[in-house]
Amino acid sequence: MIFNASVRSTRGNLFLLSAVVFLTLFLGLWSTSPRSWDVPPRTKTELTDQSPLQSHETSLPNNSTVSTSSLLGNGPLAKYANELRNFFYQQLWKPSIVPSALHYRPFGAYNWTLTHPPVWNDPLGNDLCIIDLDNRPFSLPGQIFGPTPMTWDDAVDIHGLSLGILNHWLYAKIHGYKYYYVAVEDPPDRRSSWKKPPVLTKILREHEVCVYLDSDAIFPRLDLPFEWLLNYWQLFPNINSLALAFDPDLDTNKDMFGKLYVNTGFIVAQNNPKTYEILDAWQRCPDDGGPFPGCQKFRYNVPGQPTDQGGFGTFIRYNYSDSIRELPCTEANGFPQNDWGCKGQFIRHLWTGKSDQIKIDVGEQVPGPYLQLFHQQFRDERNDFYMTEADLMSKGPKAALKKQHRASNDTVTVHAS
């Protein structure tokens, strides 16, 4: 949850092998003949002929407070950082199918098939957003907002939840989705996880679909477009508002009526009127004198009792059952190494693996120098996605990010003068 000896996958092995071979050849050729690897500067005309992702990657933003080269050093890693990133985006983890594909067969294995004609036929791009929110600063060494980029050279000190956040951002980059990180404040009368409904409400108004994940949940299949999952789970805006996955079948995961909770650590929200009605009811659930007597007990978590998840599972979902899709936990919750039947085939939630197994899962996606390269890019592009809760709620996401850019530019101007 947010707020306060495993076997490598086939894809991980193949990806790691290809990355090692590429880097060995790349750096070996550079060391033997550096002049032959001089890369000419790219012009604006060249960039317009490239894909949006490549165009974005080949031109680092001007809003970074510390330059990439100064933190990556002066060797080949810094010199060819953009080329290495582009190789990753466009070769290793590019989208493997289109949203309307009938089948998804990773490496020719398994066969997940659409059982209903697809509604989402084209990539959504920035109309689909991915959201992180947290009340913790994560500013220590080895953390996502720490003083220096994370590196596998210091793997023991890397913060597991920070890798989860990086995974969300990276998945959004690969598929062209909009990513947000919202720094929320502690409310006076309930746990910070209750900030999910108001934050989702504010951001969703500027998008068609938004996906929220806890920092211990990840996208295990970076190649799989989320639009395909919307088709696979039949999450269509005319019949669905929210989608969440069941928790494991344990007595401690059941509400007062004996039904399994859905886990609010992964939420798919669609921009339609019913969604805002549900989110408003969820937000007001624990209020004194609110519409759901008894929901106040879920303000804080106590042993054996969830908070926002308890309010949603005990009250909200029963009032809006026609608009809420409950997803199988084997597909959208848990992880393969747990013993409770939830394997996380499409969304992996590492409730008990947030300090160890998450390192292996994300490490197989970004091995070797890629962790450092992508964390530095995340830091460089912070003003494109980071906002405070106060700015978001008063201005909306786009205006809040514009304010962030203006503040950063003003700081740069002052330093320059």
C-alpha cells in the first residue's frame, strides 16, 4: 500500500541478453575507435521525421536543475545517453501489438484473446493518464527524488517503491501517455490514501481515461498497450466508470457481508458523469454526517481493517455495482511469487515484495546502466509531471504544470543573472 530467490522470466532473460550484447558491442567499438562514434548534432528538421517518442528523447528538456552530463560523467554513458534510451524505446520495449489486436502472445507464448469487438481501436496518447500520488518526500539517497540518480552499483540501497514509480513513468513514456506525480498533504481527520478520489476527479476531467497505481504496483509487460487491456476487460465508457481488481481469497480480505474487497491500489477511471458521482460519494464516505453511516471507522487503518479500500468495498461498490467492473486478481493484482492465487499477469501488485521482489521485476526491465539513464531523465523532466496537491486542486493539472514551468524558468533566470 501507499502512504506510510525468484526465477527470472523468459522476457527478462532475452531482454537482458540483448541489452548486454548491444552494450558490449556499443561500448567496445567506442573504446577502440572513438572518432567513428562521433554523433553529429541533430537538427529540428531531422526530429520532425521521427516518432513523437524519439523526437522527445533526442532533445533533453531545459527545466532540469542539474545537467545530465554532470551526473552521468563524461564517458560513453553520458555521451550516448539519448541513443541508448532511443534503442530501449524503439527496439527493446516498443509496443508489440495495436490496441485492436485480437490476440496478445508475448514471445509467441500463451494466448490472451479479445472476446468482444474492440472499442478502443487507436492509441489514446495523452488522452490516457497514469497517476502517482504520495505524502512522503522520497528524497533520500536511493529514492526517486533523492540527490543523485539510482544505480544498480548500489542495489542494496535502492528504494523499492521508487522503482515502482519509475516503472509507471517509463510505461507512460513508451506508449505516449500523460504521467502525473501529485505530492499530497496529510488530511486532518483521515489517512492520506483518502486523497485518491479528489485527485482522480480533478485530473480525469482533462483526459478520457486515467489509471492510478500504488507505488508497490507495476506494469510487468511494458510492451502491452493499455488500450488493449481496456478492450480485453471490456472497459467501455458507455457501460463502465471504474475498474478495480479483487484481493486474494482470504478471510481478512472480506467486507462485513463476506465479499472479497477490491483493491484500491489499482484503479481505472473513465471520463463520464457516473464516474464523478461515484468518486464524490467515495470522497464523502467517512465524513461526519455523510451519506454512509459507519464509514467513519475506515478513516484510519487498524490491524485487519483497510481505510479508503474499506469504505469503497463496504459501501460504494454496492451502490454503483452496474458501473464498477471487478477484475480477476490473477490478472490485475498480486505477483507470481505469492501463495494466494493472485499472479498479476497484467498488473503486478507486490504487497509483500515491495522491498525485494520489486527490485528483481523492475531490474529485469531496466538492467545495467538503464536504471541510471532513466532515473536521470525522470529527474530532468520533473516539471512535466510533478505538482503539489494545492496547485492541482486550485488550477487543474495543465495549469498547475504551467505554473511549475514558469517557476523553474524564473529560477533559471535569477541564477543566470
